[in-house]
Amino acid sequence: MTVFLSILFVLLAVNAILLIFSVNGAKERFTKPVQRISKTSTTRLFPREAMETEYKEAV
């Protein structure tokens, strides 16, 4: 019984430590500045997308 409880408490402690580190990492991720897309960026169209296609009527 003591072996089971000792293993359980060790796993709970490891879980708590990992939880603390993951919360701190998420906080740093939210404080980083967001990179803005430049206003001069243009959308690129491939030749397939630029052509107007005509579809035949289904029989």
C-alpha cells in the first residue's frame, strides 16, 4: 500500500511541475508581439486560378 501511495505522490508531483512549466510557457507566448502583414503584400494568382473556366451542362 505504501509503495502504491509513494508512486502516486511522485507522479502527482511530476504532473504539477510539468503543469507549472507549461503555464509559464503559455504566458510568455501571449506576451510576444504579433507580427503584422505588410500593407504592400500582394496576392499571387496562379494561371489556373486566373482563367475563367466554362463548364458543360450535365446530361
